[in-house]
Amino acid sequence: MTSQLNRVRVAFLFTEGVEQAELTTPLAAVRRDGAATTLVSLASGPVQMFNHLDRSDLIDADVAAADTHANSFDALVLPGGVANPDALRVDEAAVSFVRGFFEADKPVAVICHGAWTLIEAGVLSGRTLTSWPSLQTDLRNAGATWVDEAVHVDGELISSRNPDDLPVFCDALIDRLAAVAQER
């Protein structure tokens, strides 16, 4: 483990149906580089992860979105999976939690269907991002420009399309978090 991300606090927001690789791969990457991580969900306790449409492992969420705030963290990661962001976007505490990162101009990294939660938070007007291709109309309707790229960085917003993009997604996330650490 290196310590380039020492003292950087990263929240991972997800719920039932989260795509396991899109949660666990960036989680392992930021932990490997020394970041402190908190797993945030709709409630604390076990959450069912998925591998596409198949049940996979359980993971324990540390805290409910309603019981924490963006001010407690330096960055946010929003993994995808179809059911995960669909459930998050109808939970006002989760949406407010996400909106708080944008209001504070903190890094937000989103992959695949995770962008649905950003649409609900009303934070995409004028932004450019990528996602799973089926979200492009939703993103355009929210005022964003959609691009088909493995990773796209628009200011503090880092986005990727799918699990195949995880290596470049994690690299972009680590680069931004390292800059956050250096700013301290």
C-alpha cells in the first residue's frame, strides 16, 4: 500500500443491485493508495451486489446517506448497475448527498448507469460525460453532452461507460485524488 492518498476521504454511494466490479475495483484502488473510504447506502448493513443480472457477493455499508453529508468527504464514487442508481435516484437523502459534492465543487467519479443519480440531482446542465450508451438520451435531456469515451473528465466530474473501462477510470480517479492530497 502506498500513501499518496493519505488523509483523502472518499465516499462510495450505492445500494442493492450495484455492479460488483464497478464498486470493488475502484474501492480497492483508492484503498491501495491510502485513501480512507466509507461505504454509504440507503441503510447501513449488508447490500447485495450483482455481476450484471446475477446475484454476487454481499458487502456491508458503513452508514446511511441520511446520516452523513458531503462535507465529511473529499470525493464521491458512484458505481453503476441498473437497479442501483434507479433506487438511489428516488431517495431524497441519497440525491441530496450527491448534490452536496457538486455544490462544494468536490470530485465525483461515476460509471455506467450511475449517471442516473446525477440526473436526479440536477447537476449535469452544461457538463460533458460518458456512460452506458442507453443513458445518452437521458443525459442530453438533463442538459449534458454525451460522449462515447472510455473515460471523460469534465472539471471535477470523472465518468466512464462500463466495467471494461475500469482501468482508465481508476487511473483518472487516483490522479484526481492525488491532486486533492497535494492541495492539502
